[in-house]
Amino acid sequence: MLSFARRPAFVWLPLVVALVVFGTKAVFGNEARAGESAVRAELVNLPSGARGGSGLRIDFDSLLGRSGNLRVRIIGADEVDNYPGLARRFGTSVRRPGIRPIDTGRRGDDGSFAFVTMAPWRQKVGSHINGYHVGFWPGEVKMATAKYDNPAGFIEVTSDNVGTLVSTHFRLGDFITHDQKNAWPKYVVLREELLDKLELMLDALQAYGVATEHVVVLSGFRSPQYNARGVSEGMARSSRHQFGDAADIIIDANRDGRMDDLNQDGRVTFDDVRVIDRAVQFIERKYPELVGGLGLYHEMGPSGPFAHIDVRGTRARWTNTRTRQQSAGVVRNTAKARGTQPAARCSAEGEMAVLCAGIR
């Protein structure tokens, strides 16, 4: 388990200072278990406003999110009028689907930021949008409650804009559905709140000595038609991935393709995703508007254990469990460990107990 008491002085001292500055108290010191609700600290402040080189007045307090790490504002065509400078800068074309970078004039980073105009929901015809197969959302076939409304629109992803930075650690291509590889344009549903929550979580981990330079999104947006293929294998018909507010991730700063040893005990095990659990929990306590689901998964493949994080608006916690023999084994970075090790059982908490039937 993660223990900061064992850290060298040069690592421990900045953490003590951070605790004093932010008024936190033993944030990770109490070995919280997955699913516990104790969350204890604030880690970030909002950046100040600035005027970009494009002549647009940028309100960075809102555009960069709570984390200060957002790099896009996602809007519908009917929201363009909320930003009068956009029409002056880009003309009427700004109402059409597309990604429009602006020069923010900020110092200290690359200054990248873009306004993303979505393709409206009405452009979806049957199971396709502009020839791209997406299928039918649960609400279209009357298989969902009001919490699962159809998306308002779609981000159009082209081979030219797939690398667009959407936040400090993530690019647009990280969230595309893993099929139709040669089909362009693709369409993605993505919420800024998810990006903000992920960035806040990474800030929290970094503040406590966890390297977060490289994060892998194992599964971001999943179109309903793609998601339906995996229903019998653990995905649910109402998976939050279809609504752009969920991601399955590993932290892979050493770039070996596996979850890192986050608690620094010399091995990669389920205890490492518990470190993510504790970071997410104090983010949700500080920012209740970002509350959502947190799923902790034992190793199911070569990437090792992983975490599902979403911003569905209600608290949900679950994990998959494994046989006693599997749980007792130490997961080592060997060729054998890279093989698929399916979970035997699943357990969940509260209203989302149905997750054991497959929601991820």
C-alpha cells in the first residue's frame, strides 16, 4: 500500500509543504479502501483571465476548467452567439462542425486552445452520421431513463485534427471508438467535465509523487453499435462510454504498456488502482458537480489493472473480483503476466449494483 513515510526526504518535504499550503490532512495516509467516500483536499486554483492574440476576450477562469488544464470549449451551433468574437474571427463558418484553434497569448505553455463546434444530433440519420456507423443510443430504443438522454451533438474527427490537444494530458484521438479505422470523418461524443475530472485526478497524483507524464485511455467514447458487440463480454447497453463522460485508463509514465507501480511497492497489482481511487474521492468531495462512477478492475489483459472514471452525476462504485488463487498471486511484468486473465466475479455498491451485469 502507498506509504509516504517510506519516501526519501527530498520527496517527502515537498509533500509536507503541499499539505500545509492546501490545509489537507493525511490525504493518502489513511489506507482508504476502494469505495470509501472520505475525500479530503483541494489541489488547484483557477487561472487568471487574459486576452488572446486573436483579439478574442478569453475568460480563462471558465474556459480552462477547474483544473486549468482544458484546451477546448465544446459548443453547439446555437451556442456560438455566446461568444461574439468567434463570428468576427471565423465568420459564419464557425457554426459548421469543426475545430478552430485560437492564439491565447498565454505564457508558460504552448498557448493552444480551440473552440469545437459540434455536428448537431439531427444530422444523425438512422444508425449513421455522415456515413459513419454509430448505431442507436439507449434512449432511441426506449431502453434508458432521463439520465441517459441522447447526446446533443458530435465532434467531427478528421485525419487532420485527430491530434488536437483537448487537455494537458489528452488528445482528441484518445477518445475515438476502436473500430472503423479507415473511416473518416469519425464522430465522438465527449464532455469537458470528464476531461476536467481526469486532469484534477492527475494533478492530485502528481502532487503526491506519482509520475503522470503519460496516461493511456484504454476505452473512451464507445458508439452504441460498437458497445453492443461487447454486451455479452461485460459491457452494458447503457454504458456511460456512449455518452462521452467515461474513460478507462492506466497511468503508464514508463511507457511499457502496463499500469505503473503507483504505490511503489515494487510490483503492479490491484493496490495500484486503489491509489487512483483515493485521488478521485477527494476530487469528488471538493467538486461535487464532478461526482460519478469509479470502477476498479483487476488485471484482465496485457495492460494490467485499470480504473474506470466517469461524471454521470451520481456516485457509483464497483470492482471486479477474482478467485482467491488469482488474488493471492503477484502480478509481475513478464510475458505470462501480459496474457489475458479474466475476472471471475464482480461486486458493486449502491444503485449501480447492476454494473456487475456489465456496465463499464
